[in-house]
Amino acid sequence: MSKPLSQDYLQTADGHQLYYAEFGNVRAPAVVVLHGGPGSSSNLAMLDWFDLRRWRVVLFDQRGSGKSLPTGSLEHNTTAHLVDDIEQLRQHLAISTWTVVGGSWGAYLALAYVARHAERIRHLVLRGTFLPSRLQLDWFFQQLQALVPQAWDSLTETMSESEKESVLQTLADRLLGSDREQMSDAAQRWSSYENSIMARMMQGKTTQPVSNGQQTEKKQVGAQDAAARQAPGAHPDGEQGEREQGQARAAARNIHKYRIQAHYLRHTGFIDLPALLAQLRQVPVKTTLLHGTHDWICPAANVHLLQRFLPLADLRWVPGGTHTPSDPLILAALTETMARLSAAA
């Protein structure tokens, strides 16, 4: 398991505490990874994209996400706040310039960051870029039913016919309302819908095996659990109680994740997309666009659009690639790109 060079919480002026960790070589060029979602989190599998001898990798969890506090908070939580957080983190770590890697929502966040802080970016790497346009959101929540009809039927099972015409709005109303049961149900259905799409895209593929670090971590946790079960006084009821508590925590994390996602998507990312694209025309930052030809989550139209506004963009299609880095084709494209950039540094 890769041990962090450092890990801590970055305090913001408006009450958020952002978890971050650094890995690799502190003397090497720095790179920050922006996770997707919104509402997801960083994870150790991201380190597999890098040769840690040649990179100083910074991972962090965005507001309300992962280990950042307060968990699930929507207060002072917009794209502009996240952009400020990235820049505050760079300053806190005394990094003059860095490479920015973002995937899906993280790619869009990277674009928002580069529009305001281009002078701080050595290179931009965008994988499976998400653009919170009405076209993109309509594709994901409405049009994809043609490819995953059973998953879409399950997603919309409790909706009226009129609610099915505006699936995102219906989910957002339930997730951001006050009915806890509706929140939990909407979060679970949204999660299952995403998982079904991923599974269909990945059909016939072998997913990326768990990294050595994660295997070690899981073995350690498993050994601890086994020891606890065999300890004097251990009782089967206690084991069941622990399982139930674990399930409750996972359900709560799921609700937090999709509440944050609903909060952002309801407001189309809190940024005027045409205005952002106009700003990007003036950004002289070298950019690598990685996009799978079989990405159902973020359509190819997104990168075709970006090409028109990013003057130094290099579009690299991943033939047969999907959306997730657990796809070996996407993983290979990421690792090849980062190796190429480290060699050129």
C-alpha cells in the first residue's frame, strides 16, 4: 500500500475542511487529480496512473465528499468554491505550477480551474469529459433508456408519467427534500442506474484488478475482522450488528453523494457553459483529451465541442474504451499519457 508523503485537512474560510494526501516523489513535478461525481471521492486506485518515482501526486476530496467535512454539506458548495479550493491547496503546498488531471465531472472542474488560473497549469489531462449542458443531462437521464431499458424502468419505477419526462428534476426534488425515505430510495435508484450502465458498457471486458496497495489494505482489514470475531467474548450477534452498522454507513454515504450530485446538476454545474467556453479560447494551456469510443456516460459530442474552444488540445480517442479507469483500455491510455508527460518534463 502506498504511504502518503503527507495527509491533512485544509481549512477554508467558510467552514469546510478538505481532506488531501500527497504521494510519490516530493522533488518531482506535481500533479493534482480532480475526482468525479460531483460527490464522489479520491481513491488509491488513482495512483496506478502514475510512476510515483517521477510524480508528486496530490489527491483531495471536494467539499462534502469523501473524507472532507462537513460530510455531505451543500452550504457554500458551488463550482466557484471548488475552483478556489484547488488554488488554495496549491498555495498551501507551495507548488508553483502543476499538471491537472480530471475525469468526468473532474474534467469539467479542471476546465473551470484553468479558465481562472491558466498560469499555474503545466498541462491539462481530461478523461471522459462531462459537460453539464441540457443536452448532456437529457442524454443521461432520458435518452439512455434506449440502451438500458430495464435499468431506466427501475430508475423511474416510482415516478408518475409526467415525472418521467423530467427524471433529473424528479430525483433532485426527492434528494433535496425533507423526506428521508424518499432520499434513500432516490439515491439507491440513481446508483443502481449508473452501475447498470457501467456494467453494460463493460460487458465482455476484464476490469482492472485491484492494486497491490488495495489488496494489502483489504487483507489487513479482513485479518482485523477475523481477529475480532475470534476474540474472547465475541458473539455472532455482535458481528451481525457490525454488518448492519456498516450497511447503514454505506447507505448514508450514498445519500450524501447523490444529494451533492443533484445539487450541482440541478444548477447545471453553477457555471454558464457558453461563457466558460468563450474564456477557454484565450487559454494557452497544452491539453490532452482522452475519450473512449464506447463511452455511454459522456457522449463524444462533448470533446468535439471542446476542440473548437481549446486551441492547444490534442484529442486521443481510445478505441473500444468506455468511461471508467477500471476499463483496462482507459487505464492504459491514462498511464501512457502520464508517462509521456513525465518523460517530457
